[in-house]
Amino acid sequence: MNTPRKRVNLSDLMNTKPAQMGFDEKLVSISPANENYPVLIVAKDKYVNLPEWIGNHKQLILRELHSSGGVLFRGFQVGSIEVFKKSFFHVCDQPVKYTHRTSPRTELGDYVYTSTDYPADQKILFHNESSYSRNWPMRIAFFCITPAAQGGETPLVDSRRVLQCLSEEVKEKFMKKGVRYIRNIDSRVGLSWQEIYQTKDKHVLESYLESEKIHFTWMGENLKLMWEMPAIHQHPVTKEWTWFNHIYFYNYFNSSTEIANSFALSELPFSAYYGDGSEIEGDVLRVLAASYESLTISFPWQENDLLILDNMLMAHGRNAFVGPRKIAVAMGDPIKN
């Protein structure tokens, strides 16, 4: 399968006259993406109103998101959750609530949450938000309220480039078979089904699962889920093929020693297989691991940083950290498979 990349060249934009680009170079600077940063937009004047600037330059930002996958705003006086929301929701048209959850988060306001509340010493693997679901946000934003004293970066990887690292044979196999997810919701570990699906009513939950084509089996108060999804998706705007799934994140290959020793393979909290139920080869998972490592973009957070990602084009993770760290997250522009 061919995976052509149609990229907008930022250098071409930068060579265009400011009046044509639509931004004042005295107020902001724009730097192209590289191995250390996504596209970087820096305020030269601390009094630049970020929500207003984004609202006036929405098309430029969307163009960069579709090209590079991510835009980092730095040096703007964001200062509050409300300004963060206003800034992000100038880019997306519809906010998204965090449903069909896989990780603990604290709600900070309407449609705004903390980033995953995992212990500081745990690394969170690369993933595209809600790519295991039939409903996912096209855009996700992160706002740095408090950067960690050490570590705590949100590393990024272009999912189109990950796909290009796979052999044609492997890509064709995933295109044909897709991926099967198995989730064991067990009171011994992780979130309860009530928190995952934001309901205490089993009938409401069962109706939702049926509508999403998720097979379910009750085992007392525990729940076993199984469903199939494509592993490779086509971006609705750029038409590029992208590696959009939770295969690496969900796989036993990455289970902690504690989890692996506590559960049988069939009872692991999360598992991913080919869509026909066959096991994904270790060699494929090792290629994915090497691809994520070699393609990583990583930068240290600064207070008031605002990062916006095209969720289908850019995967993200979290490094372990030391000291207090607070990153707010919002999602928008839902799409349904």
C-alpha cells in the first residue's frame, strides 16, 4: 500500500509577504517543525491576545496541523483554564467530552481535564487519543499550568511516518484484518465500568455497547469487552493513510511485570490482536517500538505553553517526572468510524 504524504511547506509560507500570510511578524514568530519541536509560534509581545490571534489565523493553524501534525504556542499569557478553552475552541468547532475512558483524569471545567493521572514514575506509551473507539476527537490540546521540575515531557510522533516504517506485507495484513481489542474491566485494577462509561445504570451501558458493536460479557461486577476496528485510517482532510490505533499501547508486549504476573494472558486489562483474533507478531511490535523511539519529537514544557495536535496525524505519550506537574487537556471536533 502506498502512503504518499502531501505536505504544506512552511518555508514557502515564511517567504510569503506578511500581509499575505495574515500575521504581524512584530507580534509573533513562526518556526517550522523539527526533531525537537512541532511548528512553534512564539509571542514577541506578551500582550498579544492568544484567543483573538488564533481566531484571526485559524486557517493558517489548520494548514500547519494538517501538514506537520502539531502546533506549539509559547510566550503567550494564557494564564487560566478559560483562556485555554477560548484559544482551543477557536480552532475546533465542537468540544468533546472524555468518554469510553482508559485512564483516570480529573475534570477541571466543562470539557477540560487533567492529563492522565498516572503516578509520576510511570511512562505513558505513545497513542492517538481514543483511537480504540468508534468515536474520537480530531483535535486535542494541552495547556501547561505547572511544568515538572524534571522530565514530564509530552513526546510526539507523526503517525504517518510510523506507518511508513512497516513493511508492505505487514501494512496489507493490517488493512485486511484490522485489529481486535479485548478489555477486561476488573475491580482489582484500573477504572470501574461506572467511571469508564460515566453511568451507574447497566441497561444504559449495555445499550451503548450494543450501539458501538462492542461484545460484552458480565462476570459478576466485572466486564469483558471485545470489538474490532481498522488499524490504518485515511485522514478525512489530507487523505493520507495513518497508523491510528491502540495496538502498541494495548499490547501484552508492553504490560508491566506487576500486571503480567497478576493476570493470565486472557485476563489482561488490555490486549490487542489482529482482527481475526490471531496474535500480532513480536517482530511487528519491535518494529513499532523502534519506530516510535527513532521518530520522537520531545521538548521541555514551559508554563503557559499551549500545544494543539491533529489527533489522527500525531501520537503522544508522557515521560516520567519529578516534582509537581499539571497539564490540562481538551478535545474537539468528533469523528465517527
